[in-house]
Amino acid sequence: MTHKQKRIIAVISALSLYFGLMPAASAMHIMEGYLPVGFCVAWGVICLPFLAAGFMSIKKVLNENRKALILLAMSGAFIFVISSLKIPSVTGSCSHMTGTGLGAILFGPAAVSVLGLIVLLFQAVLLAHGGLTTIGANTFSMAIAGPLVSYGIYRLCKKCKVNTYVTVFLAACLGDLFTYCVTAIQLSLAHHADTTVMGAMGKFMMVFAPTQIPLAIIEGLLTCMIMMALETYARPELKAIGFMKEAR
């Protein structure tokens, strides 16, 4: 590991510690006990095949190239840091960036499902951000659905020969927005007593929109900045996982 790479990891670790020590807001991903037991179990079961595929994907990547571990750890730290910055949005949830677009671009959506689960567990236990009963729902929205969209947009834009940084921006931004569309669906399915599911979904999305749209744009820009830094300081690692060749 070079001195520059150590510096990047040190900065990310310092930011993680700083934000981890910040007082927790009252809002969360989907907070503890906010979903009925049946919904918690169902979302957890839905996540299982994606997580199994994620473990297999990570194992394959690391067996082929141990240098990928640095980028994998950095992707996880990036998810932890920016998804810990939360803005209260609606009772039972909040608005925040997800950070999963970067990992989806570098390693694919399967690997990010595992990274996202680890981050969500740490946040639920250490930061009171999210919950253990709702870990399945939060994992599906933030670590599965969002990364799938980010990866799909990235692949589509690359086939259309869109500029690399425009591609990264769109993948991260739209993946973030889709995460909150899924969160709105999850909340509306569980809480629509006074209206229809579609009506509740519209209300949740309208509440999320004022904070989440600018946050998604910021996440897209931040992801582009991180990618520029990686291309400057971690070119060997990016080449090893095939990103540099694909970007060209």
C-alpha cells in the first residue's frame, strides 16, 4: 500500500469516526419497530438470495485479486460515512445519501448488498440509525434496489458511450433516488390505513422529495470526486478490477 493510499484510508477513517460520534437524530432509515412483524420477516427473506450472491461475488473478486480488498473496504467506508448524515424527513424515516452507487459501479450490485448489510448493522447497533427488526427492509431498499439501478444505469450509459463522469453521476444520483422510492413503497404498504397504498406512496414520496432530490445530486457529485481521486491515487487497483480499461 502506497503512502497516498494510506492517506486516503486515514481521511476516510477520520470522517467515519467524526460522524459516528455525532449525536443521533431522532429519525432513521426505517426505525425499530415501525414495520409489522410480517413485513420485517418478508423483506428479510427477499434479501437472502441477493446476500448469498453477494458473498459469492466478493469471494470471487478477492480470490482473483487481493488488491481489490482496499477498494472494497473504501467502498464500505464511503457508504457508512455519507449514509450516517441524516436529515429528518417523515416520522419513521429520514433523508440521507446512500453511497452505494460507488460500490455498484466498481464491484457490481451483488457485492454491495453485503457491504450495505454490514453498514446497516453497525448503524443500527452503534448509532441508533435504523433498526434490527427493520434490517431486511432497509437492506432491500438501500443495499439491493438502489445498487441494482445504479449498476443498470452505469452499464446502459457505457454502451451508449456517455462521458465517464456523467455516467458515474447519473448512476449514483438515480440509484439514491430509487432507494427512496422503494422506501416510500415499503412504508406505504405497511401504513395506509386512512388512504390507498398508492395514495400513501404519493404522500411519502412528496415528503421525501424536497430533501432527497438535492441530496441525490450532491451524492452524484461526491461520487464523481471520489472516482477522480481513485483514478489519481489508485490506478493500479482500478486496473486490476478492470475498471480503467472499461472506462476507456
